[in-house]
Amino acid sequence: MYRDLKVFSGNSNKGLSKEICRHLNIPLSKLDISRFSNDNLFVQVKENVREKDVFVIQSFSRPVSNHILELLITLDAMRSASAKRITAVVPYYSYARSDKKDAPRISIAGRLMADLLKTAGAKRVLTMDLHADSVHGFFSIPVDHLTAIPIICDHFQGRLDISNTVVVATDAGGAKRAGRFAQKMNTSMAIIDKRRISDTDVVQGLVVGDVKGKDAIIFDDEISTGGTLTTSVKTLEKAGVRKIFVGATHPVLSGPAVKNLKDSSIEEIVVTDTVEIPDNKKMEQLNVLSVGPLFAEAIKRIHSGESVGALFS
């Protein structure tokens, strides 16, 4: 069934790539990525990919620019080696945050990255939980957009009293995303009024919704510095919430995130393995769920021409 399927991995998340291949029951294909003495990247495909259906897995995680360039050069190498179809599998597309021109003389980098992937040779993109749905429209090639919401919901539904649980959006911008999570959980929802001062500082006001005496699940697409999260925790505590849990797809955990989260009263932080978490960023509250089986099923469906959207219907 998978005779013509090849799955390769860049250096961003080898663990997830191996997990995907384990569920596909195929070996991870061989790729040589190294550097010349002048620091230029060198990528060589170590297997025959002529007329093969190729998937290249690479998250836009730290160091982001290195991982993006790795992916672009790898896609180009696959094209030069006459691959039949090349799919860029980007579990975490960090530039989805750059989706609009909200300041003078800046790049809409989310669209630029989409153009670069196509230029490098990608015929299709497979990704998960984009920060802004509008980024989907930046691509002129097909995009399959997965979500980790069902996986995270299943985890919480087995642990919490749903009748006394509320899903919380940290701001109005995340309300649609949190709303989908709340609908899947079959719970009520609340929104925190937030004003962002800088990349790391936010000011919050009222909680819109009934949260007093309830367990709250703060849901977002990613955890970056944890600044918004810790501010949200304090806001919810003042509003009378009983216990606070966090669900997020992408554990970016940049800057002071680990300290911020460790010092908070959050009971549990549930994330996925779209971003590889180094040992020095792991903490007791952190629970990592694998999206490997979901990506494997999506790859299988793309390869065989089946519907990917049916996975969530």
C-alpha cells in the first residue's frame, strides 16, 4: 500500500517524525543535513524518490530561520530528484502570527513563507492549528489544516466534571478558537477582556461569562512566553474560579515561559508534540499528548486520495 510513499524529517522534531512513521508502519527515510565550512547548509536525499509521493516534516520552531531554510532546501532537493509529489508537513507554522499589516512598512510574513514553500517545490501543505485561519488563504497550493482540539478535549473529558467546567478565551481574538473547543467539550464559555502592551506584557480587565466556583480550561493555539496565561490565571482567580487548567496545541515556551508557568497555580498544562520540548523546559504540570497518529492518518489519506476533512466530521 505504501510502496510509493516516502517520509523525511528535518531537524526540528525528529521525535514526532518517528512517531508518525511508527503509525504508518514504514521507516523514516534517510536525509543528510550538514553544513559546509562557510556555514552554508548542505542537504542530500539518501534514497531514490523518483516518481514517489514524498512528505517532508519540519516545524517552524527554534531556531526558526534555520529550520525554515532546511525545509526549503530539502523541498528543492526532492524536486531535483524527480519526486512525483512533495508535501510540506509543517506541524507548527510560527509565521501564522504575521497574518496582517498592523504597522507601517512591515512584511506580511505568513504569506511570504507560503510563497517560499511553493517556490521551493511543495505541491501541498499539511499543518495544524494555525494562529489565524486567514493564513490558509495565503497558499496557492492545497492545504490540509488539522486540529488538536479533539485530542485535548478527550483528555479533559476523562478527568473533569464537565457540568462544572467553563472554557476560557484569553481575549476576543481567541474566542472563535475557544468556542470550537467549548462546543466539542459541551461546556459554557467565557472571554477575558485583554489589551496587549508589548510582546510580553498584557493588561486584562473583566471576565465576560460565569466562572465563579467552576473549573476553568484556558484554551489557546500556543503558549509562547506564558505572559498572557499567567495574567489570565490571576484574573480568573479574582473572579472566583476553583481550579485552572490549560490546553494548547503548540508548546513554544520561549523566554521566561517555564518560570512563569511553574510559579502559577495552574493544575495541569496539556499540549501536543508539534514542537519538540527540550528537557530543561519540561515541568511537573506539563502533559504532552502526541499528534503522531493524527498526522499519520492524514498522510495515509492524502497518499491514497481519501478525504482528510472526514477525520473531523
